[in-house]
Amino acid sequence: MIIMDRTGAQRSKPGSPAPERGTSVSSDGGTGSGSPRLLSAGSPAGAEGRSRGCNACGQQAQRRHLEGVLSKYTNLLQGWQNRYFVLDPDQGHLQYYVSEQGKGQKPRGSLPLLGATVDPSDEVPHMFTVHSASGELYKLKAVDTREQQFWMNHLQASARRHSDSSARVGKMRGFDEHLCLEKMGGCQDGQGSSSSGRVRSFSLLPAGCPSPGIQRRPPQPVAPSNIVTVTHHKSPAAARRAKSPFPGRLLEVKEVITQVEGQQRDLVQSIESLPAHGPVSCLDQDLLLLKATSTATLGCLGECLNILQRSAGQVVQHDPPSDEVSLCPGSESPPTGSPKSCRVTALSCPEAKLPPWRSSPVQPAQVAFLWSQCLETEAIGLSEELTDTENNEEEDLGVMEEQRSVILHLLSQLKLGMDLTRVVLPTFILEKRSLLEMYANFMAHPDMFLAITAATSAEDRMVRFVEYYLTAFHEGRRGAVARKPYNPLLGETFHCSWEVPRERSGPTGCYRVRFVAEQVSHHPPVSGFYCECRERGMCVNAHVWTKSKFMGMSIGVSMVGEGMLCLMEHGEEYVFTLPNAYARSILTVPWVELAGKVSISCAKSSYSASITFQSKPFYGGKVHRVTAEVKHGPSGAVVCKAQGEWNGTLEFTYSSGETRVIDTTTLPVTRKKIRPLEKQGSFESRRLWQHVTVALKKGDLDVATEHKRHLEEKQRAEERQREATATPWIPRHFRKEGDGWVYRNPLWKAN
């Protein structure tokens, strides 16, 4: 190893050759293997050789400049290439150059380490990844395990140090105000908060009182005081069981994290103090994984706490706590005499009250904004809905040279692993529908949906749900056409319904299945959708965050979130997730495949299903394959298996030995019913995107691009206006509960 001062002067023996990758000069004049260089940050130079093993990354070395050669994964065509990396711990950046000689020039790339995670990877030997908070990803490879761990230790230390510094700044800005406010009430015992299930509670005492660990006492029924309970709900169900208190007082959470960080540092020091060789060494793979995982986890928790502190400061500044206020002044619903009064139907105007977590005094500007929101809520008249006659069939993307040049130019601006949420993609890849309408098309077989609750046993209900789930994607994705739906604008909604004939032996008429979807968040892009059939007592609530990422020759879209099917007649809740989607071969003939493992589970019946959407192997193999297995938890018995293609033929094998084949291409599709454009609200999907859709049908990409740009710029202007007036965005049909979004008037609430 070469110890250098800030000027880069080597302190090894005169005449020593310059180190290359795979060979470096140690402090005693010998040669080492692939060691990076440390530049002193003001401390005396020392002969710190690699013989010290993992202890080289102690506190003395964590503030030194580190530089050396690593292999970096460039792209699919060029693969791994040697690059010269420089870690500046003061600035908190990892920079790289083509070679050591190019250090005086502008770096080829720079990755901020604030909030970054550094993790080992088992893709190739001695590989690790550096993932920044902005979504940028470096795939790096060292020459051996020792150098891999050496770089990871320094990168993790730098990322942790800068994250801690940022958190301290947030703490100074936010907590001083909170603690000053808390001192007004003195030190008194507060009401205890019961903790059950998936809720964790912490008590916070104001400055000047004994520490939380000493002050804890059994809960006493006394008057409320200045002790605040911070409760974390892990799910919407848990959030419904308790109201979230004011989220700004996170001092004890910080104390707990600080204690854990101290314990983790002791763990790391214990691991690094182990010998480099022997039955248990500091290079043991399990110990390295434990160290990296614990460090990354604490770094993520610290960054989350920092974000919460900043959010708390904004809430204190703009939204001090108060009693709940209603959206419509003076009443819980708009006056019936208003020109756009909300008609009360199953899926019409949502509750007019603000959720408890967003209760705040409303300023005049906010009153006007909230009032307009309430008046403009779409009044859904089912009698106005007509059978949808739109036939927006999509064609596969061709291989036009002009389009290929546009894609090549776009790819040149992207980096592997880059988040594509804010990237504007070319217009010619767009579908002629919004993402919200795509979710509605998953309900194209409502007869199979209603058949779930009609089953007489819990086993049959789970099997029927799996059958419906696997057949829903064909119409939702329209085969495997590689086109992208419109990104919904914030506040955009989509409403429709389906009519399903009743059983012949039953009463005449049709069941009505109603659907509503809304874009509840723009950054990150989160959609909520809700579907119900009141006559059958069943409903579905789901929220999905579409997280897109550039993957070289393909684009991956992670469907983060979950849904829940409620069968009111049986008291059952089925929780399910969604698969990821990938656009493959984006430079030739693009196509879409679904991949990943999803699950369906029912806690009451103990039945669960595991479904695997298989991605096509690089060589050979079939596309669009899917397998599924339904199990009974206590007995472990497999009651149903399925295999086939999600956009083709599916074969189901039941525990009785029976088999059933479903061809998704021949399943009858029930047309949805939707209101004409002239009767839709201004923020309903089809009316909002109508000019873009018309231009795409005509093949006029320039006009479509211009209309799309106008909508997006209008959204940005409204966002800037809300930020300037400190006006929060309040979704019309959904409210946030825990980590998810729930429809304001779900069927289970009405019952």
C-alpha cells in the first residue's frame, strides 16, 4: 500500500516503480497485490501496510482520500472495464477517471455518497454495488476479497458520516423548536399508549426532564400532558386501529438509533479485530455479509429519520395541530344548491372531512382550493354510463430507423440502474390509454371475479381467486405489446363499471361492479384503485407505486404495493401483490414480459398461493411462462397447481385429480361502461388525454407530443403554486393509512 499526503507525494522508497492494477508498492518497499492508495488528511504519514488486514479501515483511515483501480461495469456491450477511482471523504463523492493520468481533468463520473448504500454482490466474484439516493448505481469489482472489503469499509464510513451530518443539520433546524414548545408544560406523566400487534410506541419527554429510559412508568389515567407518543403503523389496517399523533417529535427514535449504531460499531470492531487467517477470520463471508447488511440498514434508517425530521419541521411551520376541519366550509358535504353539488352514490363524493393526520387551520387561499376540490369531485351517475365502444388496438413497435435513432440518443443519456420516473420518453411508444384505465382493464372478466364469493368452501374461494388473478393480466396488458400507458397526472381519476347477468335461477337483472382509480401521488408516482360489488358484498382496494429502472437493453418496472380483496359474506381478506414488468429488446422489436414472485394469502382460512412469473432465459426457453401453487398452511397440503402462459393457455390441476384448461385468448371480455367524454369531469383520464389520443390515432406524433407537453407543464405550474402557498395536495377518493392508500368510503366501512 502507498500512503500519500494531499499533494500525492509517495512516501515509499526512492526509485520504486509506479503501481499498476494487480501490483502496488507497500510501505516497506515490497510489493502487494491490488491495494488501493490512501492519501493522508493531515495526520502524520505512517507505514500502514496490508499486513494489518481489515484493521486498515479504522477511524484514522476513514477521513483519508482513497484512490485506486477498480473494474466498473459499463454496459452490456463493453462489459467490465478498469477505471481509476478517487474517494474524497470530505466532499462525500466517489469519482472515477479513465486512467490515473487523467486525474487532472474532469472526472468521467461522480456519485454522491449522502444516503448511498454499499452492498456486496454475488453476481461475480469480489463484486459490490454503490447505490446513491438519487437512484444512480455503480457496479464495481475488486481483485480479491480483501480489497473488496477495504473499499466497502471506506465507502460505507464516508456515506454514514455525511448522512449523520445531514441528520444533525435537520435535527438542529427542527427539534429546537419542538423542545422549546414542550418546555411550556413542565414534566408530567402522560397517558400510556397500548402497544399491540404491529404498532410500536415511544414516549418523548421535553428538554430538562430525565431521560426516557429512566422516566418510563406504568400508564396512569391522568390528564394529557406534554409527553407525546410517537406510533409507527406498518400497515393500513394497523393505522385504522389507532390515530397517528403529531409526527414531528422523533427525539427518542434518534436515541434508539444512536444506541444501535454504537452496538453496531462494537460488532464491526470485533469482526475487524479477528485474524486474517484461521477458522474464524475477518474475511469470513458470513461475517462480511452481516457487517455490510447491518451498516446498510442503519444508514437507511438514519436517512429515513432525517427525512422525517425535515417533514416535521415543515408541518410545524405550516400546519400546527388543531381540530379536524371539513373540506366544504360549514358542513361535511357541499351545499345542494351549488351548481356542481356532489350526488351521493356508491362511488361519488368522498368524505368531506380531512383525515386526522392532515388536520390543520385552513388559510383563505387553502379554503378556496379545498372548496374547488370538493365541488369538482365527479358526480358519478350510473344511468349516464354507456357501453364502451373504443377500440384502441395497439400494434407492435416496428424497427423504423428514425425511431431507433431517437432511442439510441435517449440511451446515451441514461446510466445502468437509473430511475426513469422523471425521464421524458418519446411519444411513439405510448399506448392510447392512461395507466389508470389499464388497471381497470384487469377487471375485464367480472363474472370470474364475482364467482369467488359464490364458492362454498375457503379452499374453492382461494382457487377461484387464483384463477381470476392469472387470467386478468392478458386483457390488462393487451397481450405482450410493448407500449407504455400515459403517466397519470396528480389528481387524475378514472371511473367505469360492468354489468354481470345474475344466475338464471335467481332474480332477474344484473350485478353492478363499480371501479374508481386516482393518481394520489406524483413523486413517487402512486396510483390507488378500488372496485366493489355491493350486491355480492365484495370489494378490492389496492395501491401501486410504479418504479421504473433502466437495465441496459431493457426497462424494468417494479409494481411496489399491495391489494386486498374483502369478502364481506365470509369475513375473509385476501392480500396480494403484483408482478414486475419488463420491456425487452428496446433497440430491435420491443416486447413485454412479466416476471417475479407474487403471493396471495388469507389469514382467516390459512390458505395461501405462491405464483411465479418466469422470465425467458437468454438462450432457449419459452416466453410468458407462469406457475402457481395453492397450499393450506397448517397441513402443508397442495390443493391446486397451475402452469402455462399468462397471455395464452393455463392448465389447473386440483387435489381431486381433475384438470381444467383456460385459454385466455378465447375468454369472453365484458365491455366496461363509461360516461361519454362530454359528461366526464375535467380530470377524468379519457377527457384529460383526449387530444393526445386523437393525435396518436392519426399518427401525428408532433401534435401528440405538444399536447402531452402542455399537460405536463400545467401540472408542474400547479405544483409550484402549491409549494409557494404551502398548500397540501388532498386526494379526492383515497386517504393515506400507514404505508398504503385506502378508499375513503370502502364497503367494509359501510357495513
